[in-house]
Amino acid sequence: MTDLHDLLTRNDNKGGKRMEKFWIIFVDHTDGGRHYRHETLEKAQVEAERLSLLTENIGKRVYLFACIGRCKAESPPVKWEIPK
């Protein structure tokens, strides 16, 4: 089975820009704060661990989300790009 972070991103065969994979962190029971794009899984894990150790986050779950696709509304309908 392929892990989510092992999926490759590809061009859309129509000259579109390549979608690079990235990760975002969310701390449970917070307003979400600023979301930074982490370009590697390792950097995202280090940041998630750092956030989990902050005094105000002790006992809260820290989630690590991987981008699996994107959409853009140029005009209806909305177009989705999801790496295969």
C-alpha cells in the first residue's frame, strides 16, 4: 500500500504547473493560527513536535495534514487536481 506522503505529484498534461506536495499542522482546540507550508515531512514532524511541547498545547492533539489536491475556480465549474 502507498502511504499518502509517498504519492507523486504530476503535471496535468495540459501545460499546467506542477503541484508540489506539502504538509500543514493544526493544533486541536485552537483557532488554527497561521498555517505554514512545510516542504518536507521531516520538517513538518519537527514543527509538530515543537508545537506539542509548548505549555499552552500540553495535552492537545497536534495534527499533520498532507495536501492531496487543490481546486481553482476560474469560472464554473470548479476544477480539481488530485495526484494519482
